[in-house]
Amino acid sequence: MSDSSPAFDRNVRIAQWTLAGFAVVFVGGIVGWIMHLIRTAWRLKDVPSASIGISLVAIPVFLTLLGVIVSVFWGLLTDRSAR
Amino acid sequence: MSDAVVERDRALFVPLTQTGRGFYVTVAILGAMILWGAIAYWVQFGEGLGVTGLHQPVSWGFYVTNFVFFIGISHAGTLISAILRLSKAEWRRPITRMAEVITVMVIFIGAGQILIDLGRPDRLLNVIRFGRYQSPLLWDATSISAYLTASTFYLYLPLIPDIAILRDHLGKRRWLYAVLALGWTGTEHQHKVLNRAIAIMAVMVIPIAVSVHTVVSFVFSMTIQPAWHSSIFGPYFVVGAIFSGIAALIVAMAVIRRIYHLDGYLKPVHFRYLGYLLLVMTLLWFYMTFAEYLTGYYGNEPEEMKVFWSKFTGPFWPLFWAMVTFNFVIPLGLLVRLGHHAISKTVVASMFVVVGMWLERFNIIVPTLSNPRLPFPEGHYWPTWIEWGETAGSFGLFILFCVLFVKLFPIISIWEIQEGREVGLKEVEERLRTYLPDEGSHPAAHGREKVLA
Amino acid sequence: MALWGMVIDLDRCTGCQACVMACKAENNVPAVGPKESARGRTISWMHVLHEESEERTRFIPRPCLQCDDPPCIKVCPVYATYRNPEGIVAQIYARCIGCRFCMAACPYNAKYFNWRRYGTESPGRNPDVSVRPKGVVEKCTFCHHRLQKARERALAERRELRAGDYVTACAETCPTRAITFGDLSDEGSEVARLARSPRAFRLGEELGTRPKVFYLSETEGHRRV
């Protein structure tokens, strides 16, 4: 990356953070969706136990995923700005 | 492309830099398949599922079979790659990437089958708005989205250093590679971040993968239909999935090896080891199938037996016995002794297994639906050109995704091969040393000294 | 709360299909045409099964059995089918995504799919029943619209709903009076009395679905149907 212009670098950086944002919004959206399903089941009295039981497993899985994704994006992207 | 490091693995850059006529021919053929699928879907979207061969009582056919099959193939990858990574199997290096690519590409296709199968695809969002966790379909949706996210990320992570190599050396598509490389320069901190993330993902992806095919099987086993309502279905489907996944991986390896002359990277030993894995899975699959059918047969429950006989001697006998032959007899015969034909034998066995596993899914789904409990006439399902088209289109799209990936990214992990040369060799030697009795100290002698003293 | 149920006397059934035709007319059940019918896509909410064995031939009219523990509602991903408080298993056509999971789960094959756009708005349709679009699942609802009508009439006349106010089209039509319909929770009702008869049995009782459609048969020593 010796011959890259500052404008190129800046655009690349913007795209990278957008990518990171998209990943976070995507996984976060799934977690939000699961919680919406619990709420719906609760309001309709439609076997909320199933929703809660499954969410107890699913939500931590997605949160762990989110954690790994954030740590990678953060770890790699901020490392470059420090360089 | 002057760097000595790059020069050494020149063969791995060839797919990215050179595009021959074969590529365009392949894309054209795949495009034709996809076009067929697209036309079929267009017709089906307009007229309804009536254009398929589905009816009462066989309301699920090719699409659901394809769904289970494709999701099964997706176990190729991530699972194999994760297990091999965790067990520090050094021979994994040239094949993990390919396995992960298959997983990610095929899981999109698998999930897409549900959309094709819906009578009202325009209402797909109802699943998100009004989804109920009591339905196994929602378990699928959750599990598959976890798997999709995890395996995409798990493909991407080990790709980052390779993308950085491409960014610095390829000279083409710099914008794409610069963005995706996430500013990778190979610093110690970056390596630490990446390795930790890969390790976590490798552990995480295994239970997620197992859960995916377990809940896919639950779609069937949670009902009270004969030959579906079986407690063995979860593990049975997972075993079948890994089985078909390995087979698909072997076929893909052989194709890529042939086209891009990667004989130096994908050696007979890789096929041999995967062949052993395939052999184990063949035996496991047979064991599961045997257990499943013997239980049904011995119990002799009338509804169960209707389905049983329709598979063994009834209208489904050709498909059933073809399944047994393709999944067990042929692979067993070929894989027991590989001899000097490791590649050809494993590849032929794998091709049979891929077909056989598709038949297995079909044999689970359709015969049960064809034999209702009440005295209805038996259902006869025969797919129309619509279903054939959408199946061809799905395969075409899957292969096209893989072909495009090979054009854009290295299909064999460059940095991991380099790491194997630089770090792996030493590590293995050291590790091997720890397996052996410690040199210099002889515990037996020590013991004797103590006794003497 | 009422619990609507049905008793069908197989010893009286002649297999004349009057119930089937009455149901079709009442519920705008589409005629799919000979071509589709040959493909096995006939929609028949009330279907007369024909069981033939060496010792006998008999007919079993099969509406939706309105199970009290229905396997179909458990699997619906979008709440398009559910059991309402009065025990009728309802189907929401506007919600259904057409995944056909309920069809695969129903042990009685009581659910039907609109493989094409069969139903059309045309004169002669029953205005009380919606015409189903393509791509959704439909089934017998115990002529639920009749219950709504009966209830409104009772309300207008300022009285309680009486036995006999609400009867399904099939029960009303049956020439041999083989079909009895009513409130199972009302101990004194005809339908509850018949359901307790020693001749009574239910289809697939061993499946634990607890259907609210009972069958009567003198020879029902062999439960197997």
C-alpha cells in the first residue's frame, strides 16, 4: 500500500467501518428479532416457554458471535490507525 | 508479483490472474442452468405451486429434499475445517479454505429452498413478524442464521491475511482487497487478534453445525407421522450431513486440482486421509440406517410398515436400494483398500455418495407422505420440469458462487501454507517430542535408584 | 364456554356424498377441474373415505377432526392455524405462508392446499365465506361463519344461543341423519350423549390428538381404520 493516495485510504477506511457496522447491525438485528418473538409469544400466550427456552441458548450464541466480530474489527482496524 | 514469497506459491495465484476459455464455458453452462431455474421459478411464482408435481398427500417433494440435502452439504466445511484445526492436523492446510467456501455458498442455496417451497413467498416476512418458537421451522431459521453468520465469518477470518497478500501483490481489484483486508499488515497484535478469533470460532462453529442438522431433522421427527417420528433422527441427519459434506469436499478438491493443476498442493495423501474419514462416515451412516429401519421393522406397527414396505419392495424400491448401494456398498468396496489409487477411488466413491445422500433425503420425505394413515389412495409423486429446473438452477448457482470465489480469492490458503512451512514443521517436531518419553531422564532407572537407596 | 363437536354414525352412512356437496357449496370449496383432480389436488373439506376389506365395505366421512390437541397448530411457524377457545381449529388465510408444514403434520390429511388460484369471486358464492387465494392451506372450520351468524341473531333477539341454532352444513344435509353436531360441553346435548355411547370411537385415538369428531359403529371391535 505504498502508492495509495490519502483519499483512497480514507474511502477504504470508511468502507471498512461500514462493513463492521453492517456486521454488528446484522447480528444485533437477529438478537432483537428473537426478543421480539418472545414478546409476541408472551402477549399471545402462545407457549412462551418454548421461546424463552430456545432464546436462552440462541441469544448467548449470537452475542458471542457479536463479541468475536466486534473484537476482530476493532482489533484490526484500530491497530492500523495506530500505525 | 515479484516477491520471492509469492513466487514460491505462484500456482495459487494462477486462478486469480489468468482466465481461460474454460472459465467462460463453465459460466455459460452454469448460467444456462440458472436461467432454467429462473424461468421455472418465474412460472411457479405466477401460477402457484400447481405447476409442480406436488399434490395431496405428497405436499413436500423436491424442494424440501433439496433443502435438507444442501444444508447437509454445508456440513462439509466448517465442521471438517474446525475439527481439523482444533486437532492440529497439519494436512488440513490446503483444504480448510475449500471446505469453508462450500459451506458458506451452499447454505445460502439451502436456505433459499425454503423460499422456493413456499406457496406465498410474498409473505415470507410473516416469519419474522409473527414467528412462533413452537414451530420447528423457527428453530431452523434461528439455527441456520447462526450457522450462516458463524461460517461466513469463519471463512472470512483466515482469509484476511490472504486478502492482504492480494492487495499488496496482485495489482487488480485493489479497492476490494484493500477494504476486505481490514488494514492487515501482519503485526504481532493483529496476529494475536486473528488467531484468538479463529480459535473461538472453530470451537463455536462445531455445536452450531450439529444443531443445524439436528433441528432440520426435527422438522420431520417432531410430527407423529410414521417413519418420521423417530428419536434417532437428529444424530442420523447429522451423520448423513457430514457424510455428504465430506463427499462434496472431495469432489470439489478433485475438480480444482484438475483444472488449476494444483497437484503439488492437493496430494494423494489428502485424498487418502479424507477417504478414511469418508469410510468411517459410510460405516456410521449404515449403522444409523440399519438401526432406524430395524427398529421400525421389528416393532411391526402397521402404519410404519406401510412406509417400510413401500421403500423396500414398493414403488420406492429403486430409489431405496440405489441409496443403499451408493451410500454403502460402493463406497465400502472402494474405500476399504485405497492402494495406489487414492484419488480416483475416493473421488468415485464421493460422487456416488453425493447422489446417494440426495436419494436418502428423498427416501425419508416422500414415502412417508405418500402413505397416509387413513384409507386414502396412495400418493404418486413425480416432479415436473419446474422442479427439475429449480434443482438444476440451485446446483448451478451453488457452483457459480464457488467458481466466482475461486476467481476472486485464493482457494488454497496461501498464508497457512507458508505458515506450515515456517512454523508448522517446527511445531510438529516439538509436539512429537512431547509425545515421546523424556530424553535423558529414565523413569525406570530413577525408580530403581530410589528402591536401591 | 361451548366445545363444538360432531358425531358421525357410520352404521347409518350410505356414502351418498351429500355432506361433501353441501360442504362445497357452503364453504366456497373450489372445484379444481378434472385435470387437477387427476393430479390428486381435489379439495374436499369433508371427504368420504372408502375402506374396503374382505369382511366389509364402509364409508368414513372425514371433516377436519378439530383435535383438542392438534398436531397441525404446533408446527405452524406464523400462527396461521390455532385452536380457538371453543375448540375450533381455525385457519387464517391472510397469514398463511404456504409452507405446508401443517399438512405434513396432520395425521388425518384434513388440510388442503390451493396449488393454483382455484377459487374465484363469482355469483353463487356464499358471501359469508372468503374465497381463498392461491398458495394457502385451507380446511374444514365446522362452518364457523354459521356460529357467528347464529350468535348475532341470538344477540339481536336478546337470548342465549340455543342448541340447534348452530349446525354445520354437512350435519344439516345428511339424508340419513348420520351426522349430529352440537356442544360437547353441554352434558345433556344429543352430541354429548352420543359421544359417550359404547359404540363411539375416534380416529387415531392412540395418537393423543383428542379429536372432537366421534364415530359410532356397532362393529368397532377392530379399532383400526
